[in-house]
Amino acid sequence: METLEKIETDLAYMQDEVRQLNEIVTSLQATVTKLEKQNELLKSKIEDMETEARPSRRPPHY
């Protein structure tokens, strides 16, 4: 009977650990998604800046 109680106790702790880890993974996924969106926005802004920095016509010496 004592062995069964130990197994049940261990299972309860393991279930709690899995729940906590799931919360952490969910939180990290939300952070990754947010960072991916920010990265795309920054990439777009850099591309826009590069486009604006290019001269629209050739320099006079061409």
C-alpha cells in the first residue's frame, strides 16, 4: 500500500511539473511570435530605407 501512495504522490508532482512547463512553453511561444512580428517590421523598414537612399537618377558623370 505504501508503494501505491508513493507512486500517486510522484504522479501528482509530475502532473504539476508538466502543467508548469506547459505554461512556460506557451509564454515563450507568445514571445517568439511577438519577436518574429517585430523582426518582419524592422526588415521592412530597412528595405524601405535602402530604397529611399538609392538615387533616382544616375550621377552626372555617367
